[in-house]
Amino acid sequence: MVDDRAGAGPRAALWAVARSIGVPAGLVVAYYLLPMDGPWGVGPVAGLVLGLIAVTALFLWQVRAIVGSPHPGLRAVESLAAVVTLFALLFATSYFLLERATPGSFTEPLTRTDALYFALTVISTVGFGDITARTETARVMTMIQMAGGILLVGIATRVVVKAVDTGRRRRDPKRW
């Protein structure tokens, strides 16, 4: 999906790689630095729903940015890196907060790293089984993540590829 035609240039590619690494790294740092030790006004489930709405809005905004970008392939890589990372961190945060609000929701108490590990094993469909959801709420949240992951891989990837094609056609209609 990377736009490797002559117009992209090495400088644009280098910046795209830097942003594709820097944005997810910044999001992970923010996840570990967020103060999640005190009581939150919004419960884990409500926070998850609001977060999913925000991730969807970010994804739609990113699709528009891909179409309008001078380098849609590079922009698509950046967009997917940010959206997938945010999706994983949203669930990791929700799992961490759920375990704090309702201890015993998982087979072991979750640290931030444990919650991120669990979220990544669900996204990757590896599911080692060392941490599992115990309560109904935790299981519903995990099922939502499973369904969302399938949608992210299937539908979102197709939408991004279509946006890249549209952006390339818009930029250079004679070539297409």
C-alpha cells in the first residue's frame, strides 16, 4: 500500500515511516502515563463505547486525509498505524479500568502491561489463554474487541485501499 512511485520521494517516505513509528509510540507512552489510579467519572463500559465512537471518527477523518493526500499510500500506512494502536490501547485501558472497578473480572489482576498484553492477544487472535475474561462484562468487552478487530482487518482495510485508489486517481487522473 506504500506509494512508491517517483512522486513520493525518499523524504516523504522517511517522514511517513517516522510518523508511523512515532505516533503509536507516543500513544503507548501516553497510555502508561495516564493517571488511571483515581476514580473515573465514566465507567469502563461507557468509556469503551465513547472510545469506539472516537476511534471510528478518527478512522473516517483519516480516510478523508488519505484521499486528499499527495501521497495516499504513505498516508494510509500512517493512518492504519495510528488507528490500530489506538484501538488496542482503548481496549487495554478498558480492561485495566474494569479490573480496577470489578476485581476478579479476569483470571488474574491486570497491570497496564497485562491489560495491553491481553488486548494484543485478542487482536492478533493468538489468545494464549493465560489471561481470560471471567465476568460477563469482561467477556462482552472481549467479544466486542474480537468483532471490532475483524471489522478493522476486513472492512477498514478495504476502505483504506479504496481511499488510496481514489487519492491516486484524484492526483493523477491520466495514469488511471
